[in-house]
Amino acid sequence: MLICHCKKVTDATIREAVKNGARSRGLVGRVCGAGTCCGGCLPAVDEILQAEREETPRGLPMLAVG
């Protein structure tokens, strides 16, 4: 499902970013662009982040962005 209309980012792309270590809005935005334009998708991004946090075991490495 399309979540970020501005950047054409789907929920699957956001979930993949979170599974690969993007654990915050900012990191999701850096990885795939969601939430970096108008911000209208941020509530949906937050829901995906929360759902993925609940499903993903703790102790996974954080995504290094540099």
C-alpha cells in the first residue's frame, strides 16, 4: 500500500527499512524518503515503526547512517 504519496513509498519499503535497522522516523526518512516532504504520512510511518518494533526481537544492530 502506498504510504508516502510525495515520495511514492510503500508500506513494504518502510517495513524493510525498519527490519534493516531504521528505528526512528528520521532514519526511515533517510533510508527511503518517507516522511521527508509534507509529513502527512508520518502517523502511518509511526504505526509501521511500532508494529515492526513489536515483531522484531531486541538486540538487532542499529542502522548506521553516515
